[in-house]
Amino acid sequence: MLARGLSLADMAHAVALYESGALSDGRARTLLAGLAELDAMNPAAFPWDPAAGDAFNSRERALAQRIGADAAGWLSAGRPRREAFRVALRVLCREGVIGLQSALVDLAEAHLDQAERHADALAADYTYLQPAQPATVGHLVLAWAEPVLRDAERMNRAHADLDLSVAGAGGTAGSAWPISRERLAELLGCSGVVAHTRDAMWQVDGYLSLLSDIGIAATTQSQWAQDLEILASQEFAIIRLADRHSRASALMPQKRNPYALAVIRESAGAAVGDLARMHTTLHTGSARTDHFHGLNGLLPRRIAHAAATTALSAAVVRDLEIDVDRWGAAAHRGFTAAADVADLLARDHGLDYRTAHTVVGRAVRVRADAGADPAGMTAADISDAAREVTGDGLSVPTEALAAALDPAACAQNRLQTGSSSRAEVARMIGAARERIAGLRAYADAAAQRWAAAEADLRDRVTEISGMGSADDSAAR
């Protein structure tokens, strides 16, 4: 996994050595020609040899076989082998993080498309699996999109940290070789350098923060997947997953299991476990490699797994079907407008809200005990309950009570920023799409900068090594 990053680290270091005057033209030409040959090799076909020690040693051995030990030995001038690994890990992770950010943006966009499609459809919100306030499908699905956007924005912050170069730090206190850390950062397409050389070599908090961010993003999806599994159950039947995201039971012909959701939930548990593993490993002194033994493989795998799982989540959202009629019926069936009736009593009839709440609750209990639908509550029911609670009846206008009892009207009559009203849902969808545009622009700019820097580095290697000239090749 680190092969390409190790290659970029080695080539950048050799170019910086040459440009500093530390390498003669002949040595630089030989060294960079050998590194270019290694760079062109397929990592799967590379002669990795565990007997040599680590991957750096395998590359050094392969380089020495091609250009001789004396020439290959210059690659270690001014840096320990761990520097190549630190650079390689950051190169791989910064690219992986942007890939994960892009997958999260795709997921958020899938949520937004569903929210826009069903912006005005009535729905019952559920808390503790009980019908709560009336809302709209658009408003509820937007509540799934918002944390995903924050997850993507956290990936941008993680990328900004990883985009700082740790190259050229020397042992820990710097190097006596005249190597420019700023030039190395430029060659590697980084936005700057980690200033303190010892911190550059041994810092780990950014990686822990990234693992935490991945865990948060995975948990966001796990919670949503749990909601979806409930809504897709036979008891609710509000959501239907696409066939390709479901699996038939091998035993029971009638079962249609939402298998993709189990995959999404498992990913969250694994991500949080990785974070706990690294926190435990770090119970050691500084300037140790304990945690990097784990991080070098764990982080790239976890980032890739999170991106793949997030892509699955996005596909599930894009392909699922929502039974808006059934969700709307749940808003009526669950008497989700009860709080709005209490609001009416408090706002227009002089009761404090707690007393109004008690009156409505009493009216609901009486109707429920009689086997009547609470949503069919009448002004007489309210008056009788008020008399029982306060000693005085209430005269509630029929039209006002009918409006308060209408879940669809309640969902549209919300006044606050971020509410379920049509205007607010539309505004939030528009704002979310603007955030998505900014996130995509950030990812595109980062990818273009890396690609340009990597192309420039390889061009510089070719220029110095003389590989671009047939005459030079013949002379060698």
C-alpha cells in the first residue's frame, strides 16, 4: 500500500539533495535513474523480501542491485529510514481522506435528492420509536443529511493537517545537509511544513483525530441504518430497500432482509475499535514506533473501507423507495398534533403551557379509554377535560381546533429557522447544496495540486537523470 508513497518520498529526497548541491551531477543522475526504474515497477511485482527487514530495506536492496551499493547509499544521506515511511503514510492518507470526503458528499447529495423529492409529504417523526411531532419527509431526511455534511467537513480539516509535509526533518533535530524542507514540501505537493522537526517525525494526534473522525462518520451512518431497518420492517413498512441491497432468507421464503444495513453498522463498530486499539498502543513513551507499526497498514485500510461503506450507503439512499402515504397516515394515526392543540390552549385561552398539556393529555386518555380516535377530539372533549383539570370549561372555536388537529397544517406552520415549513426546508436544501459545491471544489483543487506536483516531480527526475535524452541514455 505504501509503495507509491515511498517512491515519491525517495525521489523528492534525491531531487532535494541534488538541488542543494549535496549530490554531484553524476551521482544524482545514477541515483534518480535507479529510483525512476523502481517507480515504474508494479508494486505487486516488486521483489519485497521480508528477510531484508522492512519495505525501505527491500527498496534499497533492489536499488543497489540496479545501480550499485555506493550509488544507492546516497539515498540515506540526511534522513533516517522512518522519514520515508512518514511521508508515504501522509501521502496515502491525504489522498484517501479526500476520497472519503467525496464519498460522504455523494451520500449527503443522495439524502438531499430524496428530501427534495418528498419535501412536502407529511410524515410522523419518531422518538423512542413513538410517534412524536408531525413533520415532512423532506425535513426528516434532511436531518440525515446534515451530520453527513459535517462529517465531510471534518475530512477537509483532517486533510489540511495531513497536507503539511514532514519531509526533511533529519533525525529529530534537523539535518546538517543543506536540504530545504520547503522545497521538499513543494515537490510532494504539500501546502506547507510541520514546523518542529521532532514533532514532524513522531506526531500522532492528527492520525488519532482522523480515526475519530472516521468513527464519527461511520456511527452517523450506523444510526441512520438502524432507523432505516426499523422503517423498513413489516410493522412500519415505510421504507423499501432496493433488491440489490437486500437478501432473501435461505430458510424462510417470505423474508427480505435489509442486508446492506448490517454491513454499514458493522463498519462503525470496526472503526471505533481501531481508534481504541491505537489509543491503547500509544501508552508508551514518545519517539517509539509502536503505533506506526499499526498505523502504516491500519489507516489506509480503514480509510478505504470507510469510503467503500459510504459509497454503499449512498447507493442505498439513492435506490430506496419511500411510502409517503403510509408515513403520512402514521402522522394521523399517532395523534402527532397533540402538542399543537396544547399550544392553542396556552396561546389563545390563557392557560399556562403545563396546564394546557395536562388538559390535552386528559382528553386523549378519555377518548382512548372509550376506544375513540384521539385525533377526532372535539371542542366538547377539551372543555370537559379542562373542567376536570382546572374546574372551568373552555370554549374552543371549532375552526381553530380543526387547524390544530391537522398534522399537515401543523408541519407547515412552524415559525423557526430550520423548521419543517416548506420555505425552511427549501432554504436548507439550497444551503446544503452550496456546502456540497464548496466541498467538491476543495476536493478537486487538492487532487489537481497533487497530480500537478507528482507530474512535476517525475519530470524533474527525468530531467536530472537524463532519461529524456537518447544520447544520454546511450552514454550511460
